[in-house]
Amino acid sequence: MINGISNVTQVNNVQNLRKTEGTAKASNDVDSISVSAEAKEMAEAYYLEQVAKETPDVRADRIAELKEKIKDPNYLNNAVINSAADKFLSAIGL
């Protein structure tokens, strides 16, 4: 004769209680993430590379406009040449 089958239920209740206590402790912890400076630099470099790939190398509309201006003999004068030289020097940081 087997007695005490109800004891098995009590053991299950204790096991279930331990599982819920463990779960409750885990949910009280706060998750966090940190990103290194190197990773931030790599992300920025990747972004800049993507922008550079999407940007066309040649602006055909500006080239056509400039070709038309150069055909005019009065366009190339000292003021235009000095302005272009100043813009070039400022673009390279001089």
C-alpha cells in the first residue's frame, strides 16, 4: 500500500516557489550597455563612408555651366581668377 501521494504535491509547490523567487530576483536587475570610444569612431567612419559612396563624384550640371561661362572671352579676368584661387586656398585650409 502506498501512502502519502499528497506529499508529491507539496514537493512540487516548493519547487514552483523557488522558480518564481528566482524569476522575481532577475527582473529587479537593471540592464545597461556601454559603447567604447573606438566603436563610436568606427560607426562614424562607416556612416561617412556610406555618405561618400552615395555622393556623385562629378556634378555634370556645374561642369556644363562652367564650360559655357569659359566660352565667353570676358569671363576670365583677374577678379574671377583671384576669387577662384581664394576659394581653392580656403578649401585646403590655407
